[in-house]
Amino acid sequence: MTRMSVRERDALHGVERACALDLDSRSLRRELAARLSRVVGYDAYCFAAVDPWTLLLADEVSAGMPPDGGAAATHNEYLVDDVDKFAELARTRRTVGILGHSTGGEPDRSHRFRTLLPMIDARDEMRVVFLADGHCWGAISLFRGWRRPPFTPHEGTLVRAVARSIATALRRAAGRTGTPAPADTPSGPGVLLLDPRGRTVASNESARRWLEELSPLRMGLHEVAAASRAGAESYLRVRTRTGRWLSLSGSTMDGDAAGTVSIVVQPAPTSDIARMLALAYALSPREQEVLRSVVAGVPSAAIATGLRVSAHTVDGHLKSLFAKFGVGSRGQLVGRVVGDVHTRQRAVPDRTPGQRP
């Protein structure tokens, strides 16, 4: 058991209290970053949501980071050998990585130390991934400048003590209702080309309008582009600033030695959203089956027949889904999954469990 000072315990309790706040993901990450600064001091940070299946970093909030550093950071993450990659920390469940410690006290062995940390005049980095039930929901990089000492293993232990609570809070925020999409939001796919430096070479009108909803640093675009160049899975689900779910998929251009990547940005399919919400709300396998049927517009009696269970059992699953999602009807449940815009296009009758379909 790590011994903690009274100040450290109070700071950790402050982080735990922030985890209980009912905030959207971006606001939650900003608040958590502020509380973590009282646990371990830092000079700059970048806190990203993570796609729990592909482990690509999506939307980010940050302070003290260069506006043009996204492409260089993702190049290091996917195309250069280095220590403490986020995916490695998540897959091995090591949770915390301190650059100076991971390099055996020789940080200049790290490509990230030589090329990225100088961009913000940093001497050390602590990376933390946040896992809940084996899935990663967020990742943060904390940086210290030369006026501070390097991060210590004890500080890493302190952050690890609240990592599970932070992960649970991030998971809950991922399923939180977003702001209804504006009426003029594009409905079709956007296509753009990114060069190796992360600059947009070409794009259509839909892409330009979708990009306005992404975070200023547009980390998701750089992640998809770098993963494509590395031959890794380059598909990402990202929540926009208005709460809309988008999918980003990338592919390299045939015969383009320069490394230009084509990225398609479009509304995430309903199946993706339902799958994400199933994780966010910790749905059982049977609840997931019922949810998919409800979204597809299948009446309760037909759900019961298809699953070979009684209508009473289906009603029980519906009541559980309503409670977890904080809704009172099938129509509201579908609205939570597919969004207000889609719900208005294909209305589903409101019925409470026990009513005839």
C-alpha cells in the first residue's frame, strides 16, 4: 500500500468527486485535468477520448500544446518505435507510463523526447490510459518543463489509484445525450485528403462542414491518417462538439509515395452508436439484442418470438433499458441511440412495457 500525505489524499478525493459530476465528455476531461494538477503538477496536457475498439484517440482537450503538433504526434505513435505507446499501455493494462522511467533514466533514447517534447520545452511525460471492464475510454499525456523535476513512480501510483474511477466517468459521459444537431448539418459523407504534415490538400463541402464540429486540433483526423500509413485499423468513432457521432475511415492513395491519405467523414451508422452505447451503459448481451430489435422497429411480441422468451421477459428487459438510458418509452430510447434528427425522420410509436405493440 502506497503511503500518501493528507494533501495527496485530499487531492485524490477531489478527482473522485469530479468523476461523479454530470458533465459532457469534453467538460469532464477539462475538470479532471484541473483536479489531477493537484495530484501531480504539470505544465501542459492533452486529454483524449478513445475509441474502445480501435484504440485510436478521438476528440481531445488540451492546454499548452502547439496547434500544429497533431501530425507529428500521431506519426510518432504509429510509425516510429518508442516507449509507452497508448495502445500498448491499454493492451497490457499497465495503465501508467513515465518516459524517463521507461527509458531507464536515459530519455534521449526516446524519439518522442527528441522530437516532440522540445516543441513545448518539456523534459518528461507521464502517460495514463483509463480502463473500465477491459475497455479504454480515455488517455492523457502530462508534461513537465525543465523547471520541475521528472515524474516519479510514486506520482504514477497516485494517478493509477483514481484511473478506474476516471474510466468509469468517461464511459458514462460517452453515452450522455448531446446537443441536437443543427438543421443545416450535412447528412452526406465528406471526403478530404491529408498530406504527411497533416495539411488538407483537398476536400468537398460536406467535409468542411463536418470538420467545423470537430475539436480545434482535430486529433481524430491525424490518428486515422497515421494509422492508415502504418497499415493499422484506421476506423474511428468520434463525438463532435454538438454531441453527434461521426465515423472517420482512412486509406492511403495507390501509387502516392508522398503518403497522402483519403479520409471519409460521415454520420456513424446506427449499429456503431448502439454498440458504443451498449458499452457505455454496461448492457447485458440480452439487453443488447432487445435494443437492436427496438431500434429496428420490431414489435415486442415479435422480439419475444425471435428470442424465444416470454413477452413478460421482454418487458423486463425494456424496463431495464429505460432505467439505464433514463427514458420512458421506446421512441425515446430510439432517440437516444440514433439521435433526434433520425428519430424525426422515422418515428417509432411510444409504448411502455406491457402495452400491446
